[in-house]
Amino acid sequence: MLKEELLRKKRKFEYRKFKSTLMLSLSIAASIIAVLPLLYIFFYTTASGASALNFDFFTNLPKPFGEEGGGMGNAILGTFIMLMIGSTFGIPIGIMTGIYVSEYSGSVMSVIIKFLTDVLSGIPSIVIGIFTYGLIVLQTGKFSALAGGFALGLLMIPTITRTTEEMLKLVPNTLREASLALGITKWKTSLFIVLKTASSGIITGILLALARAAGETAPLLFTSFGNNFWSTSLNEPMSSIPVQIYNFAISPYEDWHKMAWAGAFVLITLVFVVNLIVRIITKRKFTLN
Amino acid sequence: MLDNVKIPEALPSVETKNLSVKFNGRDAIRNVNIEFKKNKITSIIGPSGCGKSTLLRSINFMNQLIPGCRVTGKIFFEGEDISGNDAVEVRRKIGMVFQKPNPFPTMSIRDNVIAGLKMAGSTKKNIYDEIIERSLIQAGLWNEVKDRLKVSALELSGGQQQRLCIARTLAVSPQVILMDEPTSALDPISTMKIEETIHDLKSQITIAIVTHNMQQAARLSDITAFMYLGEMIEIGKTSGIFVSPVKELTEQYVTGRFG
């Protein structure tokens, strides 16, 4: 009787152990499948683009078909310029909105704004492009770096708002009270105490938003359009890495395909490096008590 | 009012009249009248949830930050009704020290002390060093930190952090300091140091302290107030409250029969 009971218990335990092992294996398999595309993309772009990647790639203009060499220096510069344009209004607006939604939560207005920024973050980037096309390109009558930067800035706002809000909410309330009890006004408390305490998390959010915006193609296709020459005029069409990749990739020429791969490699590396930096920043983050 | 527990003669620094606080319609404290005498230490005792902290936090308008909180009644500071005044102005005169040490984690010890002055837009930059030294000496922390004022406030121990918070409050030169269980998160030695600090501050500042520790109230304060279920039961000279309280309820509490 006793022995039977023990055996039954043991079988039950074996079954539980089997179930646990099975679930663990399934999770591991899913994780591998999840990162496999990334690894594949990384190796494939490296293999296909490495031969076109050299110093000239970063400093030269794209060459006409048939000529050897050439690069996408103007596209890299263009991406940076348009990110700067987007940042000048995207970052402050994003952060200030995040502060409002977090520090003044509870008011009807802040609930509505939070909802709207969530909606904005779900809007496809091509819609942002069309909107900018209607708003700026049609009005000014031409494609321009300004329009491209505007579209990128719009894309960055919801991401930055969201991270700012979440990071501010992690700051313990006792810190706000400490500041207010010293006779520091609410806005100074929000800006110089709460925001400062959460700053590493917010910088993380900004970097990720920038990395994401750097890779956006759709909103630039009909705003900044593209340019085969060095151009720093904000009123003229401007080249960008993703659009240049697109133009190279849809061409029928083998050489240009290689350039597209090299461009893709540069973009991926950029995202990779930004994520690495983010990791390092968040590791060093102040611990809140 | 209560003959055998005569409160020491002194002018009231802060006084409440019929102060009531409701959270979402529920009473937290009801019609509390209390005077905090100038340059005396007043402790507020009572079981958990009796409204001690609520009373204290209403005086420098901290409760008013909480959604759903309604404060009625009047608060007087140096004889003047401040009930409708600007919270920022009031808090510069009536400072507060909290239960858990809460120094600003991104700032150095030095910056923590002058945070209040800096943010208030003080132009007296040349006397910052003087204020830092004076405040840290008053808080009994100067000797321990004078050689490392530039390090992060988080490198201090819990007790040191709490004394830093006291120094930070002192730096804005308040006339009253409200302390909400300032030692309940600390070890006995840190507690002793903070009690010494509080005792030394008495000559210049009016202090109100909420405590769960009856020995602390007895050791430290001139006047003790006992609260129960949101009401002020008895206020009197500390020796009177602990030796011969007037109310039955007070006696039961101080002798440890409930609470």
C-alpha cells in the first residue's frame, strides 16, 4: 500500500518534470527563432555589402552607373542633418509632453493627451510622410530637407513622450515631496529634480527614438526625396541613407545592389551601436532608494 | 485649559483652528486645535492611523497635493491666518523632514544642502559655503562630511542621509520644522544623534515631531499631544501627559494598554 503510494507520487513528479522540461525547450526554441533573423540579416548584409564598404563609401558621392567606386557620404550627412532638424523640436516637445502627462496626471486634459500620443505612436510612418507632404511639400512647392526633418521629428515625439512618462513615474514620490517641502515650486521640482533624476532613462528613450527615425524610409520618400549631390541647403531635396538604399536596391545594376547592402550594413551597425550605448548608460544609472 | 498639566508659557508659532482633513469624503482628522509654541518641541503621539501625520502634513500644505484631499479650518503662523496663502511661501517658513531619508540622488552632499536656496533663485552665491557649513554643523553632520562635500549624497549611511535632509531643511532658514517620524527608519545610534540635533535646534526653531516612540516623545519634547481616531484628545506638558494625564484614554495609551 505504502509502496504503491510512493510509486504514484514518483510518477506524478516525473510527469511534472517532463512538462517543465518540455515548456523550457519550447521557450528556448522560440527564442532562437526570434533572434535567428537578426543574426541572418547581420551576416548576410556583411557578406553582401562588405566588398563595397571602404573609406570612400563614407566620403564620396554615388557614382553614375558604370564608374567604379563611389559612396553615400551625402546620404549619411543628410540623415544626420534631418535627424538634427527633427530633434530640435521632437525632443523638447516629446519631453515636455511626457512631463505633463506624468506630473500632472489626473487632469482630464492629460488623460486625453496620453491617449492621443498612444494613437500617434501607432500611426504608420507612411501616413506621417503623406501628412508632411500635404503640409509642407505642397505648400512650398518642393521636396526639402526641412520637410524630411519635420516628418522624422513627428515620428520621434510619441516614443520620447512615452519613455519620459514611464521614467518619471519611476521616480519615487518622496523625492517630489522633499523638493516641494523646501519651498521649491512645482515646475522647478518637475524640471530640475524629477526630470534630472530620471535623465539617464530619458536619454535612453531619445537615443532609441533617434535610431528608429534614422532607419525610416517611408516618411522621407516624398518629403526629402533624395539627392545625388552634396547638399546642405534645408530648402533643397536631401539624400538619406534609407532612401539611397531604396534607390540603389531597385536599380538593375549589380554594383548598386552592393552599395545598397553596404548602406544597410551601416544602418544596422548604427542601431547596434546605439543600443550598446543605451545598455552602458542604463547600467550606470543611479539607484533610487 | 487643563490645570494640572500646565503648558509652558510661550507665544504660539503655529496654531490650527478647527482643522479638518477629508480624503475622498472620509474623515482623517476632525476639528483639531493645537498650538505649537515658539522655540519648544511639541510631539504628537497616538496609534497608527490616528491622523498624526495628516495633521503635520496639513500645516505646510503637503496634503493638498494629494488628489481627493480636502482641508478645512484655519492655520495661523505667527498670528497671521495663512490658510489661503501660497504653498511655496508657507513651505519656506515651515520646513519638513520625512520618515524615510530622501536626499536628492543626483546631487552631491553640497548641492543637496543648498538645493532649496538655488532653486528659489537666491543670488547670494558668495555665502553658499557659509550656509552649507552652518547648516551641516547645526544638523551635526559637518565633521563627518566636511572633507567630501562633493560626493554623492547616496554614499552616506541612512542616519547621515537623514541628518543631511535636516541640514537641507535648515539651509532655507525656516522658523518651524515639522518632523514626520524622522527616526523610525534608523538604528538606535543614528536615532540618538538626530535627537541631539533636534534638542540643539530648539533654541532657534520651533519643532513639531510625530513619533511612534513614546520614550522619544518623553525624552525630547516640552509639550506632548495625544491623538486618537482623528481627534485631539489631550495636549499638555510632556511630564504631565506621561505621569498624570487627565483623560482616561491618554493614560491607557501611554501605559501601553493599547496602540
